[in-house]
Amino acid sequence: MLIAGAVLVLSAGLMLDDIDGPPLHAVSVESMALESSPINPDWILEGNPQARWYEHSVSDDRAAYTAVWDSTAGTFRWRFDWDETVYILEGDVHVTDQDGRTRTLQAGDVAYFRAGTWATWKIDRYLKKVAFVRRSLPERPAAFIYRFNDAVRRLAATGVR
């Protein structure tokens, strides 16, 4: 049990010592000044899609960030180097995954793309999305430490001794 306590103290200490930014960062999407973010020309299959983005926030460990991204019409392949969850704000996109399945995402839809995969995106007119991006943790030892710490916190919350 001493090890579990040490992990809890260690994680709490890291959270308190490593916080650089404000505890809350809020801004309206309409006020974000999106900057040019060209799509890799080798990925473009059709048209001349013009993409822009705004980095809203980044975690202190730089393992996660949130951004708003938009693009004009075009078709391109996109490689997901990080896990990415998207929330479509405006427009729609026809997404074909690497297994050949196509799904149309439109305003209000949420989708998840696993790191290491790719998808073909076909935007007919315009698309705006919020992207929640997270670097996958290596299976060992970092992921183990997080899972262990979570298990200890759950046990402590239930009063199990």
C-alpha cells in the first residue's frame, strides 16, 4: 500500500508543480483568428483545399491539445499520427477509412480516429471542426502507472482498505 500512496503523492505533486497556464481558458469559436495550415500537397487527391487552424489549448505535458480547423472544398488523404476526436461545427465531409468504409459527418457529429490510421476526406463545400488530439502513451511503463493510479483512486473513493 505504500507504493500506491507514493504514486498518488507523485501524481498530485506533478499536477501542482507543472501547471503553467490558467485553470480555465475559454474563447468563442467566432472570435478565433484561424491561421493558414496547408494540407501536405502529397496528400491532396482532388481540388485545392485551403485549410486553417487555431490552437485553443495545449496540456502542460504537450500530450494533448484542442484546436479549431477548417477547410474549403477538396479531397485528400489524412494520416492521423495522434488519436483524434472531432466535433463537426459546420458543413459536412465524406470520410472513407483505410478499410474502405465511408461515413458522412455533418454538423453535430462526433468521430474518433485512432493514431496510426489514415482516412480520405472529401469536402464538397466547406468544413469546420473542433479537434481534440491526444498522443498515445507507450504501453509500458507510463500507461501502467496511469492505470494503477486510477485503480488506487477508485479504491480510496470507495473506502476499501
